[in-house]
Amino acid sequence: MDARFNNPGELLEAMPHVIGYHPRDELFIVLVQDATMKVMMPCELPLNHVCEHVWERVHHLINEVDADSFFLLGYGSHEHVSAAVDAFMPRLASRLHMVAAFRVERGHYYMYGGGPGCDHDTHGVPLPVGSPAAVHTAVTDGVAFPDKEAAFAYLQPVTGTERHRSDFATLLTIMQMTADYFTDAAGAEPETDVSAAPIVDDARACLAAAVETYRDADAHLDEQRLAKVALSVLIPILQDETMALIGADAAADQRDGGSRLDAHRRLWFDAMRHAHTRIAATPAALFACAAMAGSDGARAANAVLEYAMACDPNSSLAEALAINVFNAMTSREHVTLLTSATVDEIRAAAGQPDFVWLRPLIAAITHIVAMFDPDDVLAAQRLTPSVLRLRELLP
């Protein structure tokens, strides 16, 4: 964020556009290095029992980003924000220089000072609505959602009939993928000469075709093709290749003002919302990756990645992107990182496809198949013998 602020009120009014939504009952610990905001860690209020857990993360990040100062932004009641400020301010001040601590509530802000739990002005100072700095931030970083719930509602998976169609589309796609390949390969040891090339090549072609489809601003994939996209990108090397393609299109857009990146954002947004919960984390992380490469990185940082980690707390891709967010990486820095290697260079470094590459995909498939009720008549009619045999591989 490169806007200049003339007073604390302008900074506080702009913050929701940086965060991605208007916070309620949250404290943001902001670590600063050389007057540059490097890390912004949210924690929900009241703190209750999570204080030590949050402090462990903050302590780790202080060392990671080599921060030299900090400030605190609290949104909510005096009681809850003051308790959190009292919990964190002394610990942070023992390590870093304190810039300020603020509380925002009902369109006013308050500065802490004069001892624990003490607001500087009991009446507060009105936020300067419509300040030039806030308007600049809204334009460059994206318009904020009204609250955190609205941000998550925007990202929530499809429901009702759409959910039913998408889940069966996933099952049908698994049938196709297992019929010719996985039934035999799933039981093989990685030391054997099972070739992963056919499935990797097919998945790669699926992803390339999907991006080309979304070049048309009005085009969308149906549920079954979205399911195949979500399954295909579970292959780790295809995640790397996808991010390189996102970076290449974003870099081209930066050079000539194009809109190539929109295809990636629209594709991964659709794939994320239609994906089976077991495999939604990777499409969500790739949507975040594409968003971070454009103008709405704040939304990705504070909503999409949190959603991805909720789907799969062990998602290494979401975790890696979260580190970039924690380090306040700008869109240009993010694109530079994504374009550090081309797709051809990634493929050359990886070598020939190996069966081990397919393990995340096979693990997801066996998990999804196990979730379908075998007594469900409709499901039983659609389950081919190959899927049923794959199900038997479950421990």
C-alpha cells in the first residue's frame, strides 16, 4: 500500500480496504520495518485462551521479517480491545518500538496511552470518511466487504442442487480417471516402473483448456469439467506450472494494461466454489494467488487463504502464499516471484513424471469415494467397479 496518510484517522479509514472487509471484534497486530508495513496478523476478540498461541506466531514473525516497530489496531468494544492491547503491548514493546495503539468503534477512533486500558479521548475522533488516502486505497487494493461474514459468504461453496450436481460430477470424473489408470496404479509401489505420464499429460491438457475457455469473459465450465480441474491441480508440479502461468499473464498485463489475469481469477473462483470440500483448498489457494497478482490481494490475504486453510489445514500451497501475505508482498513483488521460473524450466527441473507425483491425487480420490454412501441407490448406479475396487484400498 503506497498511499500517504496525513493523520491516524486516514490510515484507520483505509485499513478495511487493505484487510478486505470492515472488521468487528478483531485486533490486528501490525509489524513494521523501516516505516513499511510488513506483517498484519488478525486475532478475534475476546482473546480468551488463544493469547499464548497468537503470541507464539507473532514472536516467530518478528524474527522472520526482522521488524523494528509495531502498532495495534483494535475493532470493537473498549472492554475487549483494551484487554487485548494490555495482553500484547508489553510483550511487543519489550522487543520492538511502539508506534501507536488504536481502537475503532462506531465511526470513531481512540488512541491508547497513559497506562493499561486507557483510551486517550473518551469521546473519540470521527473517522475522516472519503479522505483521498482511503479512496486511493479502495481503488488500488479493492473495495472492502461490509464485514468478515460477507467476505466468507462471497467465497462459500455452492449449495443445494448445485452442490449435489457438483459432488456427483466429482464422482463421475473419478470414475473416468480410475477406469483406465488408477485401479492398477493405486496398488503399486513407487519403486516400480508405473508411468504417471498419461494422467499428468491429461491433467495438464485439462488445465490449459480451462484457462483458454475463461479467456472469454462470458464463458464458464460445467460441473464435471470444473471437477476435473480441481482434481488435476492436486498434482504438485501442475500447481507450480499454474502459478507460473498466472505470473506470466499478470506480468504481461502490467506491461500493456491487458486483462489476461481475469481468466485465471474467474477459473479458480468457479473451481473453488464447486470443488468437493476435500479438494477445495488448492483451487482456493490458486484463486488467492491470482488475486494477489492483481488489485484485490487484500481479499485473498484475509478471506481466501483463511478459507483454504479451513478446508485443509495442511495445505502447503496456502501456507506458502500466506507467508507472502504476512510479509506484505506487493502485487509486483508477487508477480516477480511467480515468474522466477518458466513452465518449461519447471518441467525440465522435475524430470519425467513419477508415480509419487500422484499420491496426493490418489489420497483425495480414496477419501472422496469413501464419503459416498454405498446404500444410496443413485450413487450405487453411478459407481463403476473400478471405483469400488479403489475404495477397497482404504485401510
